[in-house]
Amino acid sequence: MKLMKYCLLAILVLVGVRFTVVHFVPSQIDKRFNTTIAKAPYQASQAAITLYNSLPFIADMHSDSLLWQRDLLQSHAYGHQDIPRMIEANQALQIFTIVSKVPKNKNFHSNPSDSDSLTLPFILFGRPVQSWFDLTQRAVVQAKQLHMAAKLSGGTFSVITNKAQLVNYLISRQNNKVQTAGLLGIEGAHALSGNLENIDVLYDEGIRMIGLAHFFDNEVGGSAHGVEKHGLTEFGKQALQKMEGKGMFIDLSHASPALFADVIEHASKPVVVSHTGVKGTCDNNRNLSDEQLRQIAKSGGLVSIAFFETALCGNSVQDAAQAIIYTAKLIGTKHVALGSDFDGAIKALFEVRGLVTLVDALLELGMSQHDIKLIFGENVKDFLINNLPN
């Protein structure tokens, strides 16, 4: 009888521990890794507020919010973004990028590919079993998470996968701004698990932007932060051709110089960099050279400026504004966009409701209202209309 009581007690303790781990620990980790320099409420000039509120389409090209198991339908006092805060910020669209593997002790210089700091959290925090050790399934699980948010949102959130959906959403939002939308991307083509057929799997889950590299080299090509930092492999060339054929667009964030050059040579469609800084204002191996910026613009693509210190060599909204203006002057305003890297385990300049302060900084530096309108979303909208599958 005593043994049965001890066993029952042990089971109750284990259930309690698991409940705590699944329901409370993820939020604590989220709070620790996704912080901000400036907190809400945000202050801006009346001119900036008026302009910001009039912007018809505010878009951002990079957010890792799906990694943290945060309920995106609920407003949170931590992290950088959720759907209620997006709506409050007048944000029309966010590209949600899926992280499927992160090396242990990651850095911006050299990371081997043989470690993974996400396996244990996927197990402990109750992610589906199929995603514990399968990188493709990790991407699938996170994509389904966003689709489920749309299903449960009551019409306030939708996932865009093709041109017709985007056009219909734009028409709907003209009459009702109490809604926002997402588009799915992945960060690192290691999510293909070395199998071309997984491009079809990811496409069928609604993924439309493919970041070829993240913090380590993979089967497609090298990372700027990898060991070999090699270029596009033979498998990578086949993958590139198939991705473009299906209407998925290529993201060269984190790409090694060799991979960047090879993709520019072999790509047949415009390519983007979803979150970056530029060497012209912050010279490090995370950021793009003037020549790389020109190559992206020549392809017809977009360069999206990120909002964290390593990308900007600074922690102020003025630093982000300077990077945006430098890029716009070099390659033309129509090729510049926002790529915050919200919820990317960074200390961001602000959370999504602070975007108005960036408008203020750009106005102070002399950027025109027309150019701000383009950079804050019109360029992304036009790019998607021209490049999403029909």
C-alpha cells in the first residue's frame, strides 16, 4: 500500500514538473532572450504620428516569434510582437521566419554544424514528437502553428501564400484595419534535411521565403558564420532552381560571401536580404558590402535593415535610420525595407509599437514622406505582388 502511495506521489510530482516546464519555463526564456532598449509607451512628434497612422501598408521581413511558443493571439508584456500589438501598431504584414536549428555557443565568426541547442527545448516544452530530431518537421510544426493562429483569430489574422490572397487582403484592409497578416519563411535551408522533396513539403505548408543559411554551413551552401563558408553546392544549385520554379523567393541573410556570389550568378529571379546591417555604417562580417547591396538591387530585390546592435554598431533608433538612409542613397529607396529580427534572441531597439519612433528619426534626417512610405511597406507589397505564385 505504501509503495502504491509513493508511486502515485511520484507520478503527481512528475506531472507537476512537466506542467511547469511546458507552461511556465518557455515564457521565462522568452522574456530573457527577447528584450528591448526602449519600452512602451513610445513618444514621437505629431508629424511622425500623423504620417505613421496614414501609412497604408506597414511590413517587416523578419521575425522569429514562432520559435518561442508564444500565443500570438494574446497581447504580451514581453517579447517584441504578437497579433494584438501588430494591429495596434498598424502593421499590415509580417514575414514570420522559422528557426529549426541553432548551434551551441553560437557566434558571428565560426560555428560547426554538429551541435543543436534546440533539441532539448523541443522535447521539454511539449513540441510534437516528430519535431524533436527532424529539422524539416520542426519547420512544419511552426508553420502549422501560424496557420492555427489564423484559424482561431476570428478574421483578425490571415496567412498569405499567393498573389490572389494578398490582393484580396489588401482590398479587405482598406475597409477594416483591425486585421493583420503573416507570410512564412525559413531561416536556413538545413530545414530541407538534404532532400529536394522537402521543398515540396515546406511549400505545401505555405512557406514562400527560403533563407539559405543561418549560423552554420549546410547542404545548400555556406554561412558567413560557418566553418568552411563555402559557396553554393551542387545540391544547392538544384534546390535553388526548384525553389524559384515553385515561386519561393530566396533570402541571402547570413550567407557567406561565396554563397552570396554564387546565388547572384545562378538566380533567375529577384533575391532579398530579410534582416541585415550594412558595412557602410557598421563594418563587420554580419553586414553587406556596397557591392553586395548593388547586386541585390540589380536583381530587383530588397535589402531589409535590422534593429539590433550587431547590425547597426549602435543601440539607438538614429543608428537604424542612418543605415536605412545610407542604403537608400546607394541603391535607391525602392530596394529598401524593414527587417527587424523581432524575437530573434536580440535586444531590439523597440518592440513593434515603437516603429513610429523610426519614422520620427527618418524625418529628422530629412527623408521624404514618400520614401518613408516605400520603405515602411510599399516596397514589400510590390515585391510580393510581383513574386508570389499565382
